[in-house]
Amino acid sequence: MIMRKFLIYLVFFIETFVKRHLKPLGFSLLIGFFATLFLLQVYPFLSALLVRKHERIGYIGTFSPSNLPPVISSKISYGLTSVKPDGIPTEGAARSWNVVNNLKYTFYLKPNLKWHDGKQLTATDINYKIKDAKITATDNYTLTIELKEPYAPLPVLLSTPLLREKLTGLGAYKVIRMVKENDNKITELTLLPYDRKLPTQTYKFYSIKSDALLAFKLGEVDILEDIDVNGDFTGWKNIIPEERTQYNKVVALFFNFNDPKLKEKEIRQALAYALPPFENRDKAVSPISPLSWAFSQKVRLYQYDTESALKILSQSPLASESAELILTAPPSLLQSAQNISNAWKKVGLNAKVRIESVLPSNYQVMLRSLTVPADPDQYVYWQSTQENTNISNYSSPKIDKLLEDGRKTLDTDARKKIYADFQFYLVDDAPAIFLYYPKVVTIRRK
């Protein structure tokens, strides 16, 4: 009985309420209807603005906070300078600089730059370690670097990204999570962009290629960045491969000048003539990037010429029945090493391939990928006093002089002539044969 009276009361209450507020209720329903339609139309755009896309990226290599790959460190921060694709230094954290007597550099910082933690960037924060250089913060926005002797590559050197503790930087991406092992090796790094249109990125690092490929297949990552193209991905479904040529690296054959069979320049040149072009690779002609302002094409071009190669090599110690020519290469260059060995066999040499993952202490001929610096200065690779990095044990007074002059001359036109001569004489002398620029591929899941 009580329930019946309550229901009758409720019906009359609702009826009376609707009659009194019919117009406002109808208006509200109409607004709600059109608002719902509007939201359904704009939701994809709002979602793109409010919900960030997240990319999971696999990268091969072992890295610590102090040696991140440039593709990542450049997202987190930038240096006092930046470098254009042709190797010319330009402004970074510094808006300009000047040089006095080729020794004293004064850099003027951009005002109001802030670290990711909100702290103002000042000249006292610049933490580069440069041998035999005095670095002084004149005021909050002025930095002086005084050298003992001229060093032309300095502005390019100062493009190294500025970083503080916990990878606090100045760039477009902020590190929000870092996972490390006990040996300080980073296993995972998550970056948050300041631009909401850009995706967040989580990098997962794998020591070897097979682990990275397995992680991609298992769905741990959706992108594999900058892996070598030796893998065949044609049978993989639902992926988008993107190839690119690395002009900051060059694959080259290095001859050991301590081996008496390779002392003669004509023999090294003949070994170059015996090599056919590498398919689907951009041919390299010198150790300087073809994108560089200092690149010169006026060098000896080692065209494929088996007749000339056979004529020279048949008279060399390498042609004897007991002689062997051992080519050492890392696993990643095995296919190229086998192609080279087969080409040398065709001109009568007993060529063999030896695979070594680490840089060998002794070798005859070595196939390696050489990092090409942004500045044309290659003092560490070819100067005779550089015992640890001059892996060919090469010594040439002419090349030594050109390298010394090149790093002490600040005038760009004068440097360009010096490095043109450097390329001409080095390529002719053939302590190494520059073969091609390597390719890498990034694969994405559709």
C-alpha cells in the first residue's frame, strides 16, 4: 500500500515538473543532441591533441649515459654550436662567436635558454673537457676558450650535446625514465617531447642484432632503427622498411704497412683495380664525406680493371704458390669480405677471409667501417704519430704536413685547398682503399 502511494506521488511529481519546465528540458535535449554529434566529429582531433602516440624503438648497441648514439643525444640536447649537413658549424646554444689571433674564441650564449629542469643556462654550465684549453665564463652569457695553438675543428667539436646529470639537456625531448644495469649500461630510455604533436619514444637497447630482431617479432618493439641491410626482410609481413645511406661512415680496406708484401704502392693499387663495384652501394672515392664542403673529386678513381691488376700482381710476392693474402673482417661485413676475396682469387691470389669481432692486433688487409668526422680533419687516422688510431701504420711526411696545416688554418678557402691536396695524395698512396658508404634500414610495423 505504501509503495503504491509512493509510485502515484512520483508520477504526479514528474508530470508536474515536466509541464512547468517543458521548454528548458526540450532546449537542453536539443543542445545535448547537437553537442554529442559535434564531439563525435571532433573526437579524433581532440584525441590527437590530448593523447600522445607512443613509439617503442629497438636499437642495437651497448651504451651508457656518457656515450649515447647521436640519433638519441641530439634529441635530448644540443651543443654550443650545431653542424650543417656539409660540415659547416653554425649557432647552437651560442648565437655567435668570434676568434682573435686564431687562439681565443669568444662565444655569446642565447638568452633565456633553460635546461629541462627549468634551470637557466649560463656560461658556467658549459662543461666541455678540451685538452690544453682554458675555458672561462666572462659573465652569464659569455664564454671564452683560449688555446695554446690554433685548432680549426674547435667549433665543430663544440657541437657535442650539452648534458647535465641524469641526462638533463636543452633539446626537444626530455628523459623521463632511464633503466640501467649495475655496470651503468642503459637498457631502456623513455623520451617525452615538448611538442604534443610528437610521439613519446621508448628506446630499448640490444647488444646483438638477433636479439633486436627477436624482440621485434615478439612485439616488444614496433620499430628497429638503423640496422644493417644484410638482413632479408622481403618475407616479413606488415612492415615498412626505410633505407638510407650513411655518409658519415665509409667501408674501406686497410693495408698493414708492416707487411713487406704490401709495401709497394703499385701492389696496393692493383688490389684495388681487381675489385668490381659493390651493387646497390654508393661508391666512395676518399675518406671525406661527399656532403662535406671539403670533399674533392680530383683523386685517382680505381676503376675495375682485372687486366691491369693481373699484370702487376703476377710479378709480386703475393703471386707465389706459398703466399696467402688474409682479409680480416667483422661479422657484419662478411658478405663484402667474401666478394673481395673471390675477386682477388680471379687475379691469381690465394685470398682467404678471417672473421674477427674485435679490432685485430695484427693483420694483412682489414675490412672495416670508418667513422667520417663532420670536420675534414682526419689527423687521428693518418698522421704517423698516432700509434693507437693510425691502424694502417701509415707514414708520409707530405700527409703529415697537410694534416698539421689543415687543423691550424682557420680560413675556409685555404683549408679547402689543403684537404683537396690531402685527398689527392692519400688516395694515390693507397694506405686504404675506400669502397662504399654503408646502408642501414629502419623497419616499422604497419
